Amino acid sequence: METVEITAKDIEKSIRKKFHKDIFSKFAKAVKEYELIQEGDKIAVCISGGKDSMLMAKLFQELQRHRKANFSLEFLVMDPGYSPVNREMIESNAKKLDIPITIFESDIFDTVYDIEKSPCYLCARMRRGFLYSNAQKLGCNKIALGHHYDDVIETILMGMLYGAQVQTMMPKLHSTNFEGMELIRPMYLIREADIKHWRDYNHLEFLQCACRFTEVCATSSDENGMTSKRMEIKNLIAKMKETNPFVESNIFRSVENVSLNTVLAYKKDGIKHSFLDEYETQHN
């Protein structure tokens, strides 16, 4: 059978047509609903090489064509120490998708390689700092990360079951270490299944896992054999969905419908408040 060559134009057309409702409309909705883009923004679109960030880059390009707000983009790739084959895959995909990337080097993988406790947490924090720093050098005031809807609901449930707290992955955050910088998550309302459908429809292959600890799984395979708390939660949600088709949206909406009158305590700006603080004055 003859292989059909998919071009950047074909991929862009799929976003405008076939995946407009499930992907682009949800991207635009998140941008509007959470006020993620303002006039004059310069946004560093952070690309890891995976399906989520690569699609995010294409969605930003599409949104820019609509020109409802005047903003500019930088497509940043941080190489924390990728193997040559992983690096080449990112560069090749960026070229195929017509994404003009800027790559900068770091030695994060070397730094965390010998860390036994929570190397992934340390790596993520260091990567975030490098992205902020390099985005700021390019004159950007925001960085965009490719976390999607499934990441959000998994984070909510992980916080409850393993962290004993109710919290969520916010659609935007002010940086505490880089003045004037902000983090945005415009993929916030997009389902992972739809991202995979877009990838497979366009016959694309992206990095699945580029960490040095697991470089054997650097292809587009969805299952890498790794066990993790997040995968545990992902499987738990899938199991609950078998008997409750609304479980995913209920988890998401739970952090929109927090009733402070019916919680024992909550924290704001690091300060803990108890229901007892106002209990006696409520009915006097």
C-alpha cells in the first residue's frame, strides 16, 4: 500500500475541520474563559516533544490567524540532555508541522541522575525554572504548558488520595520567582483521547517519554510499562467511569463548587482557617 505523505497544511486543515469541535473550540474556550491571553502578550510555547505540546503549538498558530488579540509567540524547546535520536525526533516533527522552534541546552538530566528521592519532582521544577529564565530573556511575559483536562482531574484525585488535600492544577499562575512572568495552560479543557485521535489521524509519532531513566520508551507507544501513582489514578478513573459516565466531569467540577460553609478547614496564602473561627458568630 502506498504511504500518503501528510503535510503541515493537512495537519492544520484537520484542526480547522475534523477536530474543530473537540480540540480547537475547547482551546479557544479555555483562552477566553480563563483570560489566558491579553493584548500585547509575548508567549513562550514550551515544547517537550510529546503529542500535547506539539498540538498546543499548532493551536496557538491557528489562534493567531484569527487575530482576536494581538500577541506574539516563541516556540521554546529545552534540551535537558536528550539522546541524539530523541533530539532528532523533536527537530524532525517541528519541521514537519511547520513550527519554528528555538532550542536551548541544559544539563538537568545529569544533575538529577544520581538523585534517589523524587528525581522527577526535582527535574520538573528545574525545567520550569529554565523555561521561565529563557522565555524572559526572549522578552516573553508568559510561558504556556501543554497540560490537558485529564491531567487536571488526575491531579485533583491524586491530591485527595495521596496528598490529603483538595487542590487543582490551575489554568494560570503568577510566577513567584520571575517577576512579571505568568504560566498558562490553554489545553485545560481538551481531552487526552481527542489529542491521541488527532495524532493518529495524521499518522504522527511523538516522544512518549524522553527522560534518561526511561529512554527505551521514546517512541509514540502509549504504554511504557512504568507504574506510577498517576497511572494508578488514571486506571481508577477509567474503572469508575464504567458505572458512572459523569465521573470525570464531576471530579473537574468539584473544585469549581467548593462550599466553604461545609469544609472543616481551608488554607489561603499559606494560612489555615478553621470553621470554628466564625462558628459562634454565625447565629448570634
